[in-house]
Amino acid sequence: MESFPPLTAANKEGLLAIGGDLSPERLVLAYRSGIFPWFNEGDPILWWSPNPRCVLFPETFRPSRSLGKLLRRGDYTVTFDRAFDRVIHACTGPRRGQTGTWITRDMEKAYAALHRLGVAHSVECWLGERLVGGLYGLALGTVFFGESMFSMRTDASKVALATLMENLSRWGFTMVDCQVSSDHLFRLGAVEIPRNEFIQRLESGLVDIDLESNWQRESPDPSMP
């Protein structure tokens, strides 16, 4: 498999390469190298490595006061890896101010394959038996790469994220890659760091640890759909 160009070859917007495929091997190589795919339906596969990089740190993540109250109230049940296909499909839904989605059918298939390999994971937020929010991403070493989230009820995705961050901190994860900055992510506590610092943190986090079983064991209710 051909390697990616050096990250310094990325343009001002962070675009590094065009083409290739979405095989599990290439995707894992990309994420381990600080690169991710992001493109629209009908476009060639585009590979990105922006500078700066938007990240969250599990050990310093603190939910807002209002979110903390919601978490303590226990309106929602949060599980892990119980409905990956449903979560990623829900993330393809239209967003406010957008007419399309970057999560193509090929992307769904590619990340579902990573999920079957134990690399990609989902967090589900339930109201009763109804899936109302969640997120998905990849876990490599002690780094979680967040891909997308959705919410059908107020703050459902935030509940999923806060629960994930609590568990990642407990499991010894060191960083969550949020990829591209947004006001929404900043409100959740995300920060920007230079790409070279991101790569240093990524390389130190790519250690061989076995956390796959945690994703199922930490789900509080095995009777959930």
C-alpha cells in the first residue's frame, strides 16, 4: 500500500491527498498518521490534515452546569457499541443549514467494517427504547478519533459525549481528535493545538492496549435494543 505524502505537503486548508480507497488498512494508516477522509458524494476521496487541530482532553473535560444537571437527572440511558449501524446512519441525516451529507454510503460501509474489526465504536443515547442521540469514532491506542454525532432530543448528543469522556478518562485515554474546529465544539471545551503537537501526542498515544471489551462491559443495560 502506498504511503501518504508528508503532512507538510498539505495546503492551507489542510488538504493533503486525493484518491485511494476506504479499505480498513488505508483508513487505519491514515488515522495513525494524523490524516482523515472528508469529501462529498460524487467527489473523489479527499484526505485532510489541518493545522491547527481541534481536540478535547478527557482528563480536563468538564460538562457545563446545565449538562451536569441533565446527567444527574438520568433521563437518558447511554450505551456503547449496541447500535453502531443505526448511529452512523443517523449521522447522515440533514443538518441545519446544510442540504447534503459528507457521510456517503461508501463511508458507512467502510466504518461498519472497522466496527466489526473492533476499531470503530459507537455511543448511543436512549430515551426509553428510542435512540435519540449518539456519536461514533475510532479508538487507536489511547486516542479516540471522533467522527460525527447526532441528536433527536435536546442535548442527547452532549449526554453521549460527556459519558464517553468520563469513560475515556477512566480508561487512560489521552486525547480526542475533533478534526475541524467549530463554535459548537469550542462550547464543549475543545481547543486548537498546532499540528506538530497533535502528531507528537498521537505518536505517544499509539500504544498497544486492549480496551475493546470495555466498550461492551461499560454499557449499563444489556437489555437495551
